[in-house]
Amino acid sequence: MPDLAGDAEKSPQNKITLRRHLLTARRSLPDDIRIAAATQLHDQTLTFVRRSAPSTVAAYVPSGSEPGGADLPRLLRGALAPGGRLLLPVLLPDDDLDWAEFTGPLAPGRRGLSEPPGPRLGPDAIRSADLILVPALAVSREGLRLGRGGGSYDRALSRLPDPGPMVIALLHDGETLDVVPAEPHDRPVHGVITPSGGFSPRPA
């Protein structure tokens, strides 16, 4: 997802400061370390997906220094059982998320993102997912997620029923923190997947 630390930033200063620190750390990763971490994260994520056997996964297309790299959607789709669906986000003008099924090709979207060119399924399509993989800059031990600042995923996740599907954040190693700044609208995740640690659930 894009860096929204400018005009679209809706967060208090402590979030902005931590967000900038984490983005700088990601961008400073040497290419060989980033590529090796992406390969490890693919293995961990695909193992989790195959074990969970979801019929519909909602995920995203990593961009820049985001964990997983641009190959993640293709690999996820290949890990699904026959008939399984992979939904990817389409960024709307108001920073909300629509969804479309990923069938192979991607097209340029808003703010330099990539998105499926197929029919739009509507913002409520996320409710059809059995498993949701979300981007994050960090996640606290209690499952609170720090995103990019635009509020897109907080809005999307607010549409889920309670209890709803499992929501998992993909992180680099070292991005699970004891505490992250939080606001009332922030939606927790059920766990994280990291290259070295695999799946870690938040405490019950």
C-alpha cells in the first residue's frame, strides 16, 4: 500500500513518528536480505494457507519494501484448493477498498498500486473471505496493528461480522512490538506471520 504519511495522514503524532521510523528501517534493508526474507515469508504464509484450507482469501499486492514482494498474489492463488478465490483490494478515491478476484493479470491502479482488472465486487466483498491477510508496519503483542495512516484497512475490517474470519498481518522480522499507539477505531488482528517465526497468534 502507498505511503500516506502526508496529506492523508489521520493519526496522532506518536503514530506518525513510529510509522516513519519503521518505513525508514524497511527502506534500508539490503536487497539480498529483503529477497531472502520474502522467500521465507512465502513459505510460512503458504504453509499457513494450505493448513487453513480457506475457500476465499482476501489479501493484497505488496509494493516497495512491504513484506512478501510482488509475487505474493500469484503464490497465494496457487496454494488454494480448486475453486478457491483470491480477492485483492482496489483503492477507491476516498481511500476505501473495493475488491476484485485475482485471476492472473494485474493492472495499474491508484497511487501506483496494482490491482485486478476484473469486475468490482464492492466493499462488502471482504465479508465473503474465510481468511484475510493484511499489510502492516507493526503489530503489538496484543494484536493492535499500525498501518500506513490512510485508514483503508480499518474501514474494510470494520465491515466484518463479530466473530468474523481470521485476520493475519504479514510482517518483517522485528516488527512485532510490545506496544503500538492505538485509537478507538483501530481493529486488532488475530496474529502475524513473519519470515523467521511463522504464524504467531495474539494472546487469547
